[in-house]
Amino acid sequence: MGLKILVVDDNEELLKLYTIFLRRYEVITAKNGAEGVELYKKEKPDIVIMDIKMPLMDGVEATRRIKEYDKDAKIIGATAYHDRFVDAMLQAGALEVLKKPFKYRELLDLIQKYTREVGAS
């Protein structure tokens, strides 16, 4: 079974790009934090790419709820508002926070870095 990645972002065009860039993996998408939390519980992905600024539930709260549900969840934050939200995202339980726009290689490197840990545990 391949790697399962949950991508949570309110930008539909960006969700399409994630799906294309990460096509070698099984990609599940959510359009807001609330949907992301529910999909996490249902799908049990190996890693989550979490936007921070979203309607209904932001990425900080969604990360906090996922980590309450599964303390071992692997979550990478992603935001264009890096300076304002990085500390809150890390405190909520994110492993790292990518600054948008980021290079595809940066994202792949982080996925590989943290999913090796998943495979080893």
C-alpha cells in the first residue's frame, strides 16, 4: 500500500496542483480545517499538509484537534503568512511550516523525511 497524504487548503487551484505534484502518492483533499479533521479520522493518512489561514476552522485549530485525536500525527504546515502563524502552528503540533510559495522539491523532501519515520515506527 502506498503513502497516503491528506492536503488541507481552501484554495481549490492549489489543491489541484498538490494532487498533480504528488500523483505518485494517494492524495486526499479537504477544503477547510473541519473537513480535514474528519478526513484524518476516517482515512488515517501517513502525513498531512495543512494550510493555516482557512474559513470554518483554521489550520492551527485543525492541527491541535488532529494531535489530540492522534498524538503521532505527522503534520506539515503551509502558509503565505509565515511570520504571523509559524509559532502557533508549531505549538499546535506541526513538525515544520513551509512558507508559500515553496518549491516542489522542498515539499517532497519534507514528506520523505517524515514518512521514513512513519515507516520505521
